[in-house]
Amino acid sequence: MHLEIIHTTVVEELHHYSLPELARSCGVSEAELGELTDIGVLQPLGPGPDWVFSAASLRAVQSAQRLRRDFELDLSALAVAIQLLARIQALEDQLCLVEARAPGHRG
């Protein structure tokens, strides 16, 4: 039997992270977060030298880490994978809306 320990953190949606806080929370370096920002995985909440990130950024970094680890992706492949996953999610959301509006839907 294979047992995997999963660590979870409850995050308040309105919480914002500085670059050092996000790095500590995710267990990655600030340089790695800079790379994820450069390829569009992370979007700081505003311009400036002192980046601030939303709580959603924590989940984005964790997802990126899993993808890199599980599939051994380089940064370019990671960027493509994340864009495709976002597109799939958007299409699934649209499909749910269409199905909810369909006659005879029993949601």
C-alpha cells in the first residue's frame, strides 16, 4: 500500500502575499516565482518593484509545482500546459452553462 502525505493550508481569498511571503508559503525561491511570473503563470496585482499576489497565486504555484514534478516539464512546456488547462476549464464552465439552459435540464 502506498501512502502519500498531503499538506493543506486554508487560505482566505482576500489575503495578499508579498513575493517573500508567497515564496515561503510555497517552498520555492523568489527567483522561481519570478520565472513563473515571466511566463504568465503568476500575475502580480499591480506594477512596481514590490510585487503583491492574490491568494489564487498560491494555488497557481502549487499546481505549477505538481505539473513540473509529475511530468518533468521545463518552463516553456509548463506555460503551455497551464494555458491548456485554463482553456479546458473555461470550456467546461461554458458547457455547464449551456447544459443548465437546455430544455429538460434537471440541475
